[in-house]
Amino acid sequence: MTKISKSEVEKIAELSKIHLTDNEKEKYSNELSSVLGYVEKLQKIKTDNVEETSQVTGLTNIYREDKVSNIWKADKDVKKNTKELLSNAKEKKGDYIKVKQMLG
């Protein structure tokens, strides 16, 4: 069985920018080794005559044809368009749609 060393866990944590305690490094070393051991077992299974399966529920996607609709037409009056657009916004501030900050 492949054993993931504590130093390999440290390297993975460093690349992931995750701080781990010594106990966590030991724990993850054992857990990752266990996962790799399971994968090694799976690789030994003969699957030559097994048909590939992408899903097992039997459900299929239902598609509809795209249709052009004139439900909302842009008006030449920009203020009218802005007002109609903003009427659909959950939150607004002045003439803008208010959204949560997206920068970290």
C-alpha cells in the first residue's frame, strides 16, 4: 500500500495555503494513504467487459426549442428602459442594481 508521508502532506498543505497542526498532518497522512490504498484495490478489478455507465437513473434531459419573444423590447427612451430594468432588481441604489461585493 502506498504511504503518504508527513512531509508530502506538509507540501500539499503549503501548496494549498492551509496551516496544519502536527496532529492534523499525521491524521491526513493516514487518511490519504488509506484512500490511495483503496484506489490501488480498484485498479486491480477487471473491467474489460463492463459497459461504461455515465448515469444510472435512466433520466434524460428535456430540451426545448429556443424561440424569439417580444415580451420585453428596448425603448428609445433610456430612462424608461432603466426604470423597467430596475423594477426587476431585488436591491437597488439610485439607478444601479445593488450586488454583494465580489472582491476579496
